[in-house]
Amino acid sequence: MDNYRNNSVSLGPCLITGGSGMLGTALAALLHKAGVPVRLLDINASGKTDGLETIVGDICDPDTVARACRGMETVFHTAAAVWNPGTPPETFDRVNVGGTRNVIEACIAASVRRLVFTSTMDVVVDGDLPICGGDETLPYPVKTPKDHYSRTKIISERDVIAANGESGLLTCSIRPVGMYGPGDRYHLPNIIAMARSRFNIKLGDGSARFSHVFSENVAHGHIMAAENLYPGSPVCGQCYFITDNTPEKNLFSFMEPFLRKLGLPVPTLSIPYRLAYLLSALAELIDPKTKFTRFAVVQTCVDHTFVSAKAERDFGYLPPVSEEEAFEKTMQWLREEGYRA
């Protein structure tokens, strides 16, 4: 932690784009608890907005984004079109690229001091090559990713980092690994849906490892990064992976305790990686909107592990929520949402 200097910069009024999403909700809760004024911008109205100003609007609308940024000192840009094979490519470009550029321009026009962008580990995933203990020295893929989510997140991250220092705006990018927690609409629901189906089968031989991170820890990382965005800080213009700093597990091993606690069957049969990859390629030809894609198979069957040592060094990040506490909080939400056998 040689470079770490926590000046405890006052964040001032904060805007969270994507404020009703998994990460946005966690961010809002932490900031509100700390007494920081919070404004939410989301295309959907959130049910948990007590004491928070909410603007229902689209980041693709420049006027809406400009209105949301006025009077803000810090902007957390979490809104995005997330991975979904059924989403048209132009939607990813319109939301992830165009929407992010609207946010950058609005921040500069409104003299916002700090912009923290939510990126993803997927910006450095290159085909089916394994990543073991990946850090920020990993380059973007040489070839443009076929996955439109990854492709557009690379573009938007580059735009945010390039904007650092423009008209006084300081920026950085946070790259969460596989995020889960209350409000998860991707990782846990997909595994639960598989467990309830007649295709409850594991992919791969169980040897591949994957890094996960609890949503509240990601929110904590965003806030610590923002608190250390000041002139001359090593955080300015940088990218950071955020993890739970826990031993990596195979995806199905990680999900097993959730399934057991919910009374759902744990998959016992498995499909070898190369066969699963071939079947997923065929599935994509038959149904382009299928979630059984080559991208999903690679993410499950090939090592994707990362470290957050740079975040610890530059702004003192350590995950405040333990794996056990994260499990209990997530289980509580799953029960409330009716995820039972």
C-alpha cells in the first residue's frame, strides 16, 4: 500500500445511473447510510428509494442525463445493457457507448468533479484463453470480441479513461469480477432455472476456477475509489479489478450451497468442455437468442480468476463483507423473491 493516501475527499451530492440495479441499489444504501445526498437515474423506478431523489429516465437521452448531473459532485455510472444474447447489437452500442458518452459530456458541462465507471472483467477476456490471477496489466483483446456486451464495454471504458483530466473531471474504471448478491438477475437466477429444469447438467470437469464478488463489496470499492479521486492521485485515469479476495471456486461448486439451501437439486451429470462448446455453437445456429452460448461455456469451463491488489495498493480496498455474511444476505433476498423448490 505504498501509494495509498486516503484524503477522505468529500463526495458531495452523488448521482448513480442505473440506481435500481443490483450494484446501484447497494451503492445507494451505503452512501445514504453515510449521510451523503444521493440522486438516482434509472429507466425503471426503484421500489427502495426512501430518502433518495429519483429521476426515471434513459441515459440515451442527453437532456435527461444533463438534468441528472446538475449540482452533482460525484457520478457513479453503473447503468448498462448487460449480457443477453437476445439483445440486439445496436442496443449495446446505443446504451453502453452512446449512453456513456452522454454521461461524460454531461459531467463536463455540469462541472462534476469525479466520475467512477462500472466496467467488467470481460473487457480483457480473449476467446477461450484461460486467465489465472489476472491483473490490470492484461491488455484488451487483439481481435474485437464477438460478444457485443464485452465489445461495447471496452469502448466505453476507453472513453471514460480518456476523459480523465478534461475540464477538471477526474475518472477511473472499476472492473467487478462475477458479481452476485441481492438483486442479481443473471448469475444465480440462471443456475436456479437450470436446477429446476430437466437439463440440470454441469459444464466441464469442475477444474475451472472463477472469481466472484459480492455486490456490497463492489459498491464499497466504487466509493473508496471516488474518495481517492483528487488531483495527483494514482487513481486518476486508472482501471481496477474488484474481487472478494476469497479462494476461487468452480462456478457449480460456488452455486451448490445456494441450491442446497433452497432445496433444489444439485447437478451431478456433466458435459465435457469441448463437447459443450460444440453443442453451444449448434444451439446458437438454431436459436440466436439462446443463453447456452459459446461465451457462456467458455466463462464456465475455462479459468477466469483475478486479483484486486492494485485497488488495495492505490486506495486501500479490502472487502468489508465476508463470504459467510454475503451468503446469508443473498439467501435472504432469494427467499424474499420466492426462489424455492
